[in-house]
Amino acid sequence: MRTTSKFFIQFMRLAGPFWNAENKSTIRGLFLALVVLTILQIAVSVVITVWSADLFDALDQRSMSRLFTQIGLIVLIFIANMAITATHLKVKRRLQLEWRGWLTDKLIGQWMKDGRHYLVTHLADPIHHDNPDGRIAEDVRISTEYAIDLFHTLLYCILLLVSFTEILWQLSGTVTLDLGLFQLHIQGHLVLLALIYAASASILGWWIGRPLTHATDNRQTVEANFRFALVKARENSMAIALINGERHETPHFHALFSDIVSAWHQQTRAWEKIMLFSSGYSVLSMAFPILVSAPRYILGSITLGALMQSAQSFQHMVAALSWPVDNMGKVAEWRASVERVLGLAGALEQLENRISTPDPHRIRRESKDHSVLRFENLYLSRLDGIVCINGLTDEIRRGERVLIAGNAFTGNKLFKAIAGLWPWGEGEIELPAGEALFFMPPKPYLPTASLRSSICYPARGDSFSQEKLEAAMELVGVKELLPQLEDIADWAKSLEREQTQRLGMVRLLLHKPKWILMQEALDSLDADAELDMIRLIDKKLPDAALLLITKQPRIQALMQRSITVC
């Protein structure tokens, strides 16, 4: 857990630049409006206490005319308070949304940059950056929304304290204590009582509520783990069903949920102590100011209106001083979420520093102004440090057909190294400048969208004409899907594996890349169909280089040469 000062510094480093964003004039205008509206809320509270004093004085004097005057005034106060409160809510929520949107864009931009979302999963201490989806979707929301909420309530309490301390001081007058030998004159005794009362309660309440921060952080972590496991099972439901994996998944879910139960009980115990304290504190806060002011009213030193105004001012002042107690739960939840956002941001920053800092023990990738893919003294390591490619020096030119023979897992790491997703090792990879590499994994990514958009991905759905799309689908053998081009579905689940791999071929024919890296991308097809697809590539993309990982001997025989990896 970070120290408080370091925590706030890191939070402001991450989220502070929001206030200097491109639309900073709008942001600062909203912030200024929030402050002004908060001041107006305090003004309404002050006016209500004055109105309350006049009302009770009118009742004490049994004055009907003054009563009607107070009725007219409360109508005006009622209308003003509604307008201020509604406007304040709109401004605050607009500012919260702006800040959340800015921080979400920032984190998504860092996370989705050049495969960082994949590379960050290989960093040590995954507890600091696991479940990035939950951190971006939920923790960013809490971090920004609660920050605005806490700032507003803190500002409100400070202004409340300043306003009602002065009022309470004036209403307190001077109290004389006869101590026998001498008399002690005390000015502003209600202010002193409020300070002692609230300070004692705040210190005690904060001490009681300290365990809540850790309990809240722990609960958010285990909730995210449970949610992630459920999402993963949903995404792989077919594979689980085919091998009867439910017997494994169900106990796993129960174990994760038992962690939630433990965290829930831990948080409940922390909340129980807080609620025991706050429930008694709230009752005492209601009665205490009237009880301490009542003797002066009974002795005739103050009017009934002054008594009620003193009680209300005392309550406002104590409420302002009780901000730490009243908000300890929210502060705990806010801090826990900020810690999780800082963990992800820190991991992405660490990754960025490692990538941007020259390191002889990391694979270097450079773009060269030639149509050649070159490996220069390339060493490829596994995460445990074992070298799986040793001193590879070779080059591949456009139009070549090269088989990546040997260990398919090592070949997969070689493809990742070419893509910049596997920096572990040494040596250099020279890439052809301005010529995109087209990777075809065993399972092509088909986003949830129209079938047309899924096929054309990552290009737009309207990037290719209907004629080209239909021709490619017919060549590849999926013309039965033509009527579904405009249908929206989760195609990775609704289609058979063979169909998805054939759609990957359609995507290839549409994009017409100059460099193709295929990793068992057609393994669900029978041997003849897979051979037909490779011949289709030869026919339609004769100038493209093809690096191929396959187990089919007939296709291996078609390759011009091979690079063997261990």
C-alpha cells in the first residue's frame, strides 16, 4: 500500500493532466461552476438557519403576521434551493463524465498500443495489472466519480465550517463559570464544544474505520477475479462442453466465490464497527447541541429562535468537522480503485520504458527500405530463459514460400517476435518498410458485428465492393454465408471452426498483403481442402512472401525452402 503523500502524487501525475486537456476551457468552466454552486448551497444553508430563528421567534411571540412572512420566504428559499441543487447535479455529473472519458481514453490508448495489451500480461507481479478490463471499466469510473464527489463534499464542509463557526461564535455569547476563588469568562463556548466533540469523534471514527480500506481493496480484487473467470468460461463454452470440462470449472467457480465470501465477511466486520460507532454518533449529534444550549434559553439569556439557530449551527459545524468519519467508507473504496488504476498505468509505463530503453538482451526490430525480412544473429528465449532459437541469420524475399519447420510452439514465438510481441532474446529483425505483415493464427479474430465488417476487419466494412467480397467468398467455399453478410452476431461462436478459418482466407484475399505469416491457420480443413487454399494463395498472391507453419506433408513439400526451429 502506498503512503498517503506518494499516493496523491501518483494519482495527480496520472489524472491531473485532465485539467490541461484540449477542452480545458470547458473543463475549467465546469469546475468553476461547481465551486460557485457549492458556495450557493452554503448560502442557502445559512439563510435557512436565519429563517429558522425568525420562525421560532414568531412562534414564541405568537405573531401571525411574522408567520406569514416566514411562509413567503420559505417558498422563495424552496425554489432557489431546487434550482441550485438541480444545476449543481448536472454540472457535477458532466465533470465526472468528462474526467472519466479522458482517463479511459488515456488508458485504452496505452493499453491498446502496438500489442501492449498482450505484452503486459508477461510482466512480473500480475496482481498489479490483472483484469485490465475491470480496472478500465469500473475502477476508472470510481476513481474519477468519487474524486469529484469527495472534493465537492470536502469543499462544502470547509465552507460550512467557515460560515457557521462565525454564526455559532456570535450566538454563543459569553458564559461565566463561577469557580469559587475566581470567575472564568468563556467566549464562543459552543464553538469550542463543537471542535472538541467533532475532533474526538473523527479521530475515534477514523481509527475504527482503518481496516475498511484493505477489506475493500481485497473484495474488489476477488470480485474482478470471479467476473474474469466467468467471462473466460463464456468465451470458451464450446471447448469446455466438448471435453466435459464443467466438472473442473464448477469447483473453480465455487473456489473463487468462496474468496468473495471471505472478503465480504472481512468487509462486513469492518463496516460493523463503523456502523456501531456512526449510529450512536448520529443520535448524539441530534440531541447534544440542544442540550448544551437549553440552559441559556431556560435562564432567559436567548430566545427560542436563537436556541434553534444555535442548535442548527452547532450541527452544521459538527457535520463539517465530521467529514473524515462520514466519508471513510467512500474514501476507502476510492483509494482501492485508484490503487488498481495506478497498478495498470504503472505496469504500462514500466513496459513502455523497457521497450523504449535500448537493451542488448532484447530483440531489436527495425524497418529497412527494402522488401526483405531479415533475421540477424537472432536468439529467441522462453520466459524461463531457455533459448529456443540460436543465432538465426537468414532473409526472406517477396514471393518466397518458406516453411517454418520443427517445433510449432517455437515457430509461434518467432512469429510473435516478428510482430513485436515477443521481445525476449537477442539479435535483430529487419522489417520491410511500408509493407504490412498479415498474420493468420489458427483462430481468426471475428468481432461481434455484421458478418461483412467481421470479414473485412481491421478495415471498415465498406472498404471492399460487394463484387470482390462475393467473389472471394465463393473462391474460398463459404458462399452459403452470403445471405448473412448484414447480420450481426458473435461469429466466433455461431460458426464452425472450419468456416471461421475459411473466412480468414477471405480476409486475406481481400487485403492482398505482401507478407503472409500462417500458423496452422487451415488445420480444421481436410488435407485436400488445405492444399487447395495454399494453391489459391499461389494463384492470387504470387508476389507475396509466405511463411508457413503446418503439419501437412503435402503442403510442406510445396514450400521452396525451410527454416528449422527447435
